[in-house]
Amino acid sequence: AKLRVGLLFGGRSGEHEVSIISARAIAKALAGESNAQKYETLPFYIDKDGLWHSPAVAQQVLDAGVPRNEGGETGDRAKLWQFPAEAGTVEVWFPILHGPNGEDGTIQGLLTLMQVPFVGTGVMGSAVGMDKLAMKTAFSRADLPQVKYMAVTRSQVWSNPCVFPKLCDEIEQNLGYPCFVKPANLGSSVGISKVRSRSELEAALDSAASYDRRLIVEAGVVAREVECAVLGNDNAKASVVGEITYESDFYDYETKYTDGKASLFIPAELPESVATQVQEMAIRAFEAVDGAGLSRVDFFYVEATGEIFINEINTLPGFTALSMYPQLWAKTGVSFTELVDRLIELAIERHTDKS
Ligand code: ATP
Ligand code: MG
Ligand code: MG
Ligand code: MG
């Protein structure tokens, strides 16, 4: 009999649209070549209100490639706990949801309660990977080099008018300009600003505080941006290293999602020792957050000094046909179709190890 795969996509995050495109590509891979004999796909769509939709509706969304509604608050909270009947028949889940409510451990908690294997990192690793402050703590325990940073809370920014100027002074003294202000728990560069002056810093802190209670400010580096894909559970493997280039000020939301604004180079043109270090650091980062299945680990490579800083780990990276994660594996010798198959095997392996 075929294994029933629940392909879970959409979700209440700014990366909803990307999730639909990722899910389309994965659905196609599950229906292709040898996978068609092994797997039966049941798609499930979580709309922008957080409501789950049946495979029939989900298939329409996949075919159309666009969201069903604009999102808001659902009037009836009980509906958030109503899952389509078909969900009970799923034998392995493939969640491909990005950002908050998708990549941060929340959906992983729900799938854990369902007692069915699922693709990707578990609750703790997802939450640690998503929260940039928790992530940096885990990385520093693993001796991974990082840029200088400071943790900031929303209350320091908003609640006390005496604290705020001192906070800005401290940031200027410790980190200088340019620096990057980020909400701790987001993705796709949402809420992130690059700042070069006191007034920009003040505005950026105020803006980031509107997204999250926890903020981070980092010293800016002039560096090449390189990324490495990790695949596996224990003894995970690293892919070749890729590079992203762009003309804009930094790799912001618009650059990420406008066709032609960013270019990927795979493999990146790097000294072999740099590529090897990046791969070794990617695996260490994956292990530091207890990653499982897949992750994309991002780095800053400062060519002038040879320094490599880890930027972040993304435990559920973009998975469209054009995304860095599957492209890195394709260039390493694992096709998109094989990758999807392997991730499902890894989900089952991890589940069996735990139970
Ligand atoms: P993703 O969509 O990959 O999850 P994200 O929202 O988690 O991204 P970051 O990767 O932290 O955000 O930052 C987004 C971009 O901002 C980086 O790719 C880089 O271009 C720029 N950037 C962030 N921090 C720094 C820094 N300390 N120095 C230089 N550039 C930075
Ligand atoms: Mg990220
Ligand atoms: Mg991300
Ligand atoms: Mg990033």
C-alpha cells in the first residue's frame, strides 16, 4: 500500500504565499517518478485566519497558486481546532510552512500530539532556530563565531522614556553604525532595518518592537552571503555551498521576493578551505539546535579578513523549485524528487527513534 503523506501548507505568517509555491513543487515531486508508487499525497491548507481546509479545497489552492482569503481574526475560535476528517488518516506529515506558526515549534507541537511522524525539526529545535536570541545562545555554546550583538526588549524601547536614550547610547558605543535591528522571531527580513544614524536607530527600534517583544541589534558586517543545506538526522550531511548576490542595500523582503533582484551562485566561488569550514559549521549549527531532517544555514564571509560568521539557521527553508535549499542539493547530486523521498524517510526514522 502507498504511504499517505499529509502535505501541510499556507499558514498564518507573512510567508504564506511562498509556502503555497513550495507545496506545489513538493506535490509535483511526490507525484513524479518512483515517488508515485510509494506515496499518496493528501494536501491540507491552513488559510491566513489559521483555519484548516480539506484536501479538495487545498488542491484548488495548489492549482491556483494563490491564497484563499486575506486573513484576519476568525470569529469562532473553536474552528481553529476543527481539522478535516482526512487528517486522521495521514501516516506522515510534510509541513512546509515558514515563519511564525510554521517554523517556530507551534505546528510541530500539534503534529507531535497527533503521534504521527513529520518532516523536519521538532518543537524545541524549531523554537530555538526561530528565536534569534535563543539561537545565538545555542551557537555560542557550540563555539560558532557570530557578529557582536545586543538583546533588547520592547519595554526598553516603549515603556520608559529615561531608558530609551541610554539604550541607544549603549548600542552606539558597543556596536556602532551601520547596525541591523531585528525582531527576534521572524523571517523573510520582515521588520529588519539597516541603520546608519541615531534617528534611524530610534525609528528602527520602534518599528521592530511593533513585531515582537524580543529584539536584537547586530553590528553590521561587509561580507559575502553564503548558505549551506543540511540533510539528515544524527550524522547529517552538508551540501555544496551557495552564494546570494544582489544590488540592493541588503537582502531585504523586496529583494528576496521580486524576480531578478537576487542571484544564486551554486557552488559559490570560494577557496576550498572556506567552503569546508562553512560545511563543518553548518552541521555544528544544526546539531546545536537539535535539528532534524533539513535546515539551511546562512553565513557572512568577510573576504578581506577570511572571517566566517554564522548568521542564522532556517529549519524550514523555502522549498520552491527555485529555492536555495533544493538547488544546493541538486548541485550536490540529490534531485528534488529524491530529496522529498529522503525527507519522508528521515521523518519516519526520527519518529521510530523517539518512540
Ligand atoms: P530569512 O528570510 O533567511 O529567514 P531573516 O528574516 O531571518 O531571513 P536575517 O537573515 O537575520 O533575516 O537578515 C536578513 C538580511 O539582512 C541578511 O540576509 C543580510 O543581507 C542582512 N543582514 C542581517 N544581519 C546583518 C549583519 N549583522 N551584517 C550585515 N548584513 C546583515
Ligand atoms: Mg531567518
Ligand atoms: Mg526564514
Ligand atoms: Mg536570513
